[in-house]
Amino acid sequence: MAHKICPDYIHEIYEYQTEIALENAKLFKQACGDKIQAIIISGTDFGTQNGPFMSLDSFREFYKPYYKKINDWVHENTNWKTFYHSCGAVTTFLQDFYEMGVDILNPVQLSAYGMDGHMLKEQWGDKFTFWGGGVDTQKTLPFGTPEEVYAEVTERLELFNKGGGFVFNTVHNIQGQTSAENMMAMFRAIKDFNEKR
């Protein structure tokens, strides 16, 4: 609601946050140099299960310029990769994420609307590293059988690993009711896949 009621305030907040982020990035570079491989730029969710949180116009007005400024600094001053976390259906924003300079997308929630793994790999696999999407944590991992977990992990590895640009990770946090058997099935599928390569 604040985006509509007091847009100037939102801009002031993000301008200030951007200044802080850039100063922190400079300190990280001073302290660590190129020992850093990837830096988390955002943990803001822009997608829900069924669609984006906001319109593309709102994203472009309130978020894109600030994220682009941070990404530009990172890419102009370091060899780090920029890591973006956003749950949900974010296909609406992918072109803008790319234009902003995003390198890594996480968690790749394939269970959300429009987040088809084949489409993502085909259309965006040469533009982003997918860090996640390895197994669904809403249904398969907590509620599936070990055989279903093994099959889904194997399928996702075969899909996303083609041509590189994939870091295996579950779609999101592993839920408390997930069985040890399902966890072992996930690890076994990863091990078997790597041994066949």
C-alpha cells in the first residue's frame, strides 16, 4: 500500500539502502578482494505462488533502478557474481532482472505459476545461473516417497545441468516433516548423477 500512498517515501528508503549497500560492498572488496565469488544483493520475494507481487511498472519504478546501480558497481569493480533470491512466479521480471545485471537466481520455484523448468532453461539458461529448483520442498521432498524424490532430483539435474549454469539446491528450506529416507534419496540421486558424468 505504501507504494501507492507515499511513493516518495519508498524512493527515499531505497536510495538510502542503496547507499548503504554500496558502502558495504566497498568494505567487502577492501577486506576480501576477489576471494568473494558471489554476493547476495536481494532477498526480497517478488513472486507469490500464483503470480507476481506487483506490476512490472511498479517494479521498474521502485526497485529496478536501485538494484541496477548496485549490480553495476559490483560488475565494474569486482569479478563477483550477484545472487538474487525471490520465491514464487517471477517470469514477468526475468528480462528486467537480466537488464539489471543479475547473475544468479534462487530458489527457482518450479511449483509456482509459469515457472516451467524447460522454458527457464531454454530461454534463460545462458543468462542466469539457476541456484535451486533441485527438488520441490512443498510436496515432493516432505510428502513424496523416496522413489519419487529420487526421480524428481534426477530429472531436475538432467534438465538444469545441460551446458552448465546450475547449482543444485532444494527449492526452499527443507521442512521439518521431511523424513530421513527422503533426504537420503535426494543425496543418493545427486551422487548417482555425478558418478555417471
